[in-house]
Amino acid sequence: MNIVGFTEKKTMSSEDCLGWAARDVSGHLSPYKFNRRAVGDDDVYVKITHCGICYADIAWTRNKLGDSKYPVVPGHEIAGIVSKVGSNVKRFSVGDHVGVGTYVNSCRDCEYCDDGLEHQCSKGVFTFNGVDSDGTITKGGYSNFIVVHERYCFKIPKSYPLASAAPLLCAGITVYSPMIRYKMNEQPGKSLGVIGLGGLGHMAVKFGKAFGLNVTVFSTSISKKDEALNLLGADNFVISSDQDQMKGLTKTLDFIIDTASGDHPYDPYMALLKTFGILVAVGAGTEIKFSPRSLFFGLRSISGSIVGGTKDIRDMIDLCVEKEIYPKIEVIPIEYCNEAIERVIKSDVKYRFVIDIENSLKQKLKKKTMSSEDCLGWAARDASGHLSPYKFNRRAVGDDDVHVKITHCGVCYADIVWTRNRFGDSKYPVVPGHEIAGIVSKVGSNVKRFNVGDHVGVGTYVNSCRDCEYCDDGLEHQCSQGAVFTFNGVDSDGTITKGGYSNFIVVHERYCFKIPKSYPLASAAPLLCAGITVYSPMIRHKMNEQPGKSLGVIGLGGLGHMAVKFGKAFGLNVTVFSTSISKKDEALNLLGADNFVISSDEDQMKALTKTLDFIIDTASGDHPFDPYMALLKTLGILVVVGAANEIKFSPVSLFFGLKTISGSSVGGTKDIQGMIDLCAEKKIYPKIEVIPIEYANEAIERKIMMNSEGGNEDCLGWAARDASGVLSPYKFSRKAVGNDDVYVKITHCGICYADVVSTRNSFGATNYPVVPGHEIAGIVTKVGSNVQRFNVGDHVGVGTYVNSCRDCQNCNAGLEIQCGKGRVFTYDSVDSDGTITKGGYSTFIVVHHRYCFMIPKSYPLASAAPLLCAGITVYSPMIRHNMNQPGKSLGVIGLGGLGHMAVKFGKAFGLDVTVFSTSISKKDEALNLLGADNFVVSSDQEQMSALAESLDFIIDTASGNHPFDPYMFLLKTCGVLVLVGAPSEIKLSPGSLIGGMRSISGSAAGGTKDTQEMIDLCAEKEIYPNIEVIPIEYANEAFERIINKDVKYRFVIDIENSLK
């Protein structure tokens, strides 16, 4: 690089070099003269022609990592021409075009250097701000030449432009190397997601297309769409903040490369990966944080990568030349570098700045800001859904806007769904609430429909295109360009909408609704979602024009009770269907329904065959549809407004009777105003309970709670009734044995930490009463007519799940736990018939034979029980990650139910096993009782430091939150940490992944194939869990001991002898 204003001088031992350097943490660069060493025997002297600007240049010039050694001459994307070579140099000649990347030295003798992975060498030296072997501080490529050992130089064919070559040396190799490591180049047709479209991201797209992958680009900015699709050739483009677009890609990607440099949520992207999918982090956020569930359910992994070794770099350059792959660059002079760095920080570059003295570009974009107003609300910060006070900004009132002082806001089930991230697209912090009522306090200059002082409501959406056919017809909620939800939506200005759990809202007048002052605002609030959700389809299907017709209403909650009220207002004969007899008095006497039916009573249902004109289904859980379809007359209509996971019914239900199933979601502006006016005229009021905001969390818990019933054989169990988690005797019904079912008399059930979590509602979604237990062992006493694998008298086990679709790719591969349509957990889960599953703290269970496992009669049933969760949870990832390699090294974090099984399997596989614990008291157990090879107190820094880069694998069984970085640094290059414990979140430095190409993977139990293989292995090798057998009456005390970690190592309840 020829920098104006400098001349070169020569000395005997070294040579003056001219560069630009930062002198302090301001990072401001200015001219700087320094010395380079003389050319040694193995060195190459490179006259630098171009140097790319990397975000790392900013990090070290501004001391973001706290280790900058000023003055700093940045630059590690170096391209130039050889002008001198040392006497031993064979690979290069004067005049060759070459590149120098992110490192300029290493030991050249370790296993990594021998394998061409010099960037992983423990003695590696960075191109700038590194300490070289002679003790000098390295200076980078913002300078006119560099002297470097030939090993760290790369030949660039003269046909390839040096300006284009520069970014390959960091941006290019950073994405190319992990793509090769995960064999993305060998799998044309696979799908790749690329997060971010900067210097790294655009190269990931280019390499992905060169490898024949289907590439989807994720960005927060719609302005990137044209570049992604037309300039770079990506196949798809997604706005990452658009929940519908993201949801549409659930479980569709094989790989994701995350190039984003800022902190961002990971869970939404993890949900897009297929089973066994891999997300590779190559960006530079300050931390990586995600829910363990992102790993567990899908057997997904997060890996890191940092640049690449010499072999990969040479291969990459050759590929770029062969395939004519060129980075998109903006060439600038050195004088522009400070301004360029500011633009890099603002993401204002396409896609890499490359410094050269000959060309200039001076263009900066300015950001526009808007005035705003502080708003006080209550928000959920994470998937716990817990709400607490939160201050944020609302936009200023625009010309078409109304400023509404919120007086009341209804609590809707959707508030629970998004605050708890049930759809995986919550944008925290989330301020929920879309049943809003209040008083107008300001109006924009163009507003004609409202005045200050008016009573108004705001419903489930606050924006739409206002130009499509649906918006023109007053069906804004069906807007072809997507209605913007009142909370957790992405508005047209890119901001995330905040809902009605707040003191005011600013909204376009179109999405406000006049409420007569005679109508109570508290009563008006629920109309904006619960009311309109049932009113709109009733109007659409003309139920209001046919008095005397018959209407069935399934479910009697917020929506159902409004359907009854509207039905009676329209003169319909209304029948309420419920699973609970306790609802009868409310339905008939409080709400005025004409009839009440227990939906599980076949005689009552049969008596209503072909008697109903309409049915509105407001039930939120899965349930059978055919029984209800049979109740409709010819041409009858069933309208679904609840939130079942799936709708399954026989085509016969439609064919014979010309019946229809229709769906509906809230309503348009025309219907909403019509409904409000009707309610005011007819004095229709929702049944409500007014609460203060401080009670919101408790109200949400009450909304979640529901009872389940069904089946036809009494079963005795122990259940928790509330969040105290206290267990006591409980009688309930199990279904009868079906053709494919096995009836298991339970003899033993292990106690898992999940039992404690669920009974105490730690995840906020427990359906009480809950009968826990998913480590079930027992004896077959009945089998269905189609069952071939089991006979009466067989010993069997049942694990963590009892149903799945049995038809998807994962189910077909014996990975039912990862069922694409959702597995059904053994307890506290909604089964396909709509009932809530009950677990193994009970006398028997009825389960489809596919989810039963044969236990050899020689293997004790008490010992078999813990295998069904604790055992398979560690066994499955050990097999998946090929840990059954004798001589490899395994670390086990935690020595409880899971940890002690990991040690046992590790030793059975011939591994060298090290146990990590916070308690020295575990040492004797680990070494002498379980046979581990080493024991380390994890809080002892010296012991931990001594194990740096020594382990091939780590299994983390710890259930509490703990730091991950100290363990990640114990892994060798390409080492894997498998998380099977249950911390509330995972937080680690990107360097933990990136610096050693390490991975974090997750696992949740295992599929049917692995489970049966594990049981067979345990029987063959005589591997037995260490257990303490207890009676059912001791279960509550056992829970407390588990919480206090006072068990070695698994409690097993003797069901057969104590539950009678």
C-alpha cells in the first residue's frame, strides 16, 4: 500500500515501516512510523497493496477486549506482492501475489499445527496486537509492508484481483472453514440459513450457492432483500423480526451460520433447525444466551469457529479462483479509514472496506430519529413469562393517531402464549395485552372520528396496509401484507409493538373503536378479543338472522361464555358442551343456555345426533371432532375459534350431511364496531373479575390451571393439586385398553427432578392435578388385539413420552422424542384425545405398545426404572457423539441421577472419566464407588487450569445455573459439551466456541431405538443405577431431599407394595 506523505528508509537490522495506528481507546487512527524486523531465512517480505477492514480492527483499536497494546496498527486481511524472500524460502518468489491472514506465527510442532490448524495452536500469534516469539508486538496491515514466515503466506493467482483477495483472509475463511468442517460442500440440496449480511454473511451466501445449497438470508432490515436475492443469489430472504416468516421456516434448515456481530436472541433461530441441525456462531456478540430447550428438543448443536488453518485457506483461495467467487468490496484510501470504521459500526458498508491509496469514496448515511414519550407498563423479560414494571417509549402522536389513556386491559390466553414464548417468536421484553379500553387524551391533526374525552377500545391489531382488498372490506385482520399485532408485532417503522399492560397507547385512528360512555370500560375490554372472536363468525354465517336455530358451544371460558350470550341475543337455542359437570349451573342459570351436555357421555351426545345448525368450538386443547360433527344437521357448520394443535376428523363427517368446518380469528373493524354497538344496545356484558396490575402474574397462573378427566377404568395415584407440589392420594380414570395398547401394572417408578419442577409449576404451565412419574417399570397384564411384541407377564418400561405422530421422519428413524408434530409426555401433557396425561406415581398405565420397552426378567425392575429417563438421557448423546471410543477422555459435570449413569456408561465404553463437582465430599464416591479415573473440585482454579484443552467430551448434568466458559476451555479443539441438565439459561462468551471450534449440543432423553439398546446393554454388562427404594408415602420427603441433593443417586418408589 503506497501511503501518501511517507518515504521508506533502510537499516541493517530492521526497516522503517509506515502505517496508521491507534494510540488510545478512542481508536482514532493517524500516521505512525515503526520498525519491521529484517527478512529472515524463512521469511517473505510482502509489499502490501490492499488491506481489508475487519470488525476485529475496531475491537482492538478501541480496547473492547481489554488487552490492546498501544500503539495498535490493525489489519489482518492483507494482500500484496512479494518483494524479498529469505534463503530457505521455496514456495514463493519475488513478484508473486500473496495474502497474509489473521495469524503470523505458531509453534509449528503441536498436533494442531501438524494438522494445518495453526490458528488453534496454544502459542499462535495474531497478525496485530499479538506478542511474537521475540517478544515484540505484532503490527498489522494498515502499513506499507510486512515480514512474515512463509508458512503464513498464501499464494494468490495473478488472475485474481488483490483487492478482492484481501477479505478472503478473514471474512472468507471464517465462514468457509466451518462449512468444510461440517461437510456443507458435500451435500448439495441441503438448506443453509445465514444470519446477517455483512462481510462474513455475504461470503457465506456465495460459498453456500457454490456448494449447491438452498440459502436463506435472515436480516432485520427489509432493505437487504434485493441485495440478498438479486445481487448475491440467495434463494430466500426473511425479516428476522417477522414472526410469521420465522414460524413458516420452523424445522426446515440443516445448517445456520450466524455472522451477526451484535447480541441477539438465539432461540428463534434454533427453532428453525431440523433434528440434528447445527448453528455455527462466527459473529462477535458479547455473549451467547439461549434456552436449554433449544438444544434438547431437536438434538441440535451450537458450534463456534474462528478463521481457519493454512490448508483450508489455500483450498478456499483455489475455490474462489476456480468458481470466480469475489467478495463485494468498497475500496477506500487510508485517509478515509476512520470514517470507514464509523460506517462499519453502523453497518453502512456493502460488504467489506478494502484500503487502497488510489481510490476514494465519501458517503455516509444519517439516521433519522423521532420524538417519543415515556410509557410505564408491565413486561415479561424471558420465557418464564413473569411480569414486572417496565418503562419504555411510545412514539409521538402523528397526524392520524389517537393517544389513549388506558383504563382497563383484559387478560387473554394469547398474553400467556407470547410472554412464555410458546411459539418461539417472542421479542423480549414483551408488554402483553390486546383487550384495551380507555379514554382519548390527544388526537392528531387529521383525526375526525374521535375527540379528547371519548371512550375507545383497541383490539388485537394496530396496523395493516390499508390498501388491499381485505383492508378495503373492513377485514384488516386478514390484510394480505400482514396485520401488525398490538403486542410482539413488528410495526411498519421496524419497532416492536407493546400492548395494553401499560398506561397509554398511541394508535392510528382506524384501529380505535368508539365505546358509548354508558357502557362500562371494564366490560368493554374483553369484547376486543374474546367478544369479537366469536361474534365475527356468527355474523359471517348469519346466525344473527335465524332466531330459533340451534347453536352448540364447546367450552365455557372467556370465548365460550360470550358465544352463549350472543347466541341468546340472536334468539338461538343454545347447548353448552363441557367435560366438567361443575359447569352445568353456570351454563344454565348464570348464562341462560338452554341445554348442557357432558361431552364424554356417549348417551347424551348420541341423543343430539343431527340436531344442531351451528357449533362454535372455543376449546383450547386437542380433542376429537367427529363426535361433534355427528351432531350437525345437513349443511351444518362447525366454526373453530379455539387453539387446538391439530384438527383431525373423518372425511365422512363432511361428505354425508354436506357439513362444513370453518375457522375464524378475531374480526375486522366493521364487525368490531357493530359488536360494541350491539352490546351497548342489548346490555350484553362479559363476566369479568377486575384486578390490579400487581395481581397479573397470579391471574395468569389461574388462567392456565385446568382439570382433565376421561377414560373408563379407575386408577389410584398420588398427585399434586397446586404449586406447593405436595403429593397426596388421588383417584382418576385411565382409558380402556385399545387395539394397539399395553396395560402395565406399575411395580416401580423413579423420581426425576422433572417431577419436582412440574408439580411445583416451575415452568408456569402445569395442569393440576398432576400425577408425576416417567421412569416406569412394571408387568404387562393386558394387551390389545394388534399387539405382537408383548405378552401378559412380560417385564416392561415406559419412559418420558407416550405418544407421537408415528409418521414423520424422526418417528420413522426411532427418534420419537423429536417428533415433528410433537411428542406427548408421559404426564402433564395433552394427548391426542385431548386428555391430560398422568404418570407413573399410580397403580397402572395404558400406553401404545410402541412406547413400551422390554426389560429382561433377569434385570431387577427397581433398577430398570431410572434407566427410562436418567439412563437414556446420557446414553443417547454418548452414542450420537461417538463417545464409545476407548481411550478418549470424558468429563462429567455433576454426580446425581444423570451424572452417575454417565460415569457408568463412560467406563463401560473404555473412556477416561473425570468427574467435576462443587463438593469434595463426592470424591470418594466418584473414584471408589463409581470407578471414575479423576475427580476435580470445579471451584478450584488450579485444578481446572491443569485440565485446559485435555477433554474430548463433557456431559453436563448439572440442574442449576452455572458458568459454562470454564468448562468449555477444558475441551480440546473440536471438543463437544453435551448439555442434559436443566439450567434456566445458557450464557457463554463466543470465544468459548469460536476459539477452539468447540460445540455445545443438547439432548432430551432418547428415541425408542436407543432406549431398547441401552436396556439391553445394561442387562449384558450388568450396569445398575445406584438407587434408594422408598414407599409412596415417603415421596414428599424424597422431593425435599432431592432439592437438597441428599440422594445417592436415584429414588425409586415401590409402587407395587406401597400404593394400594
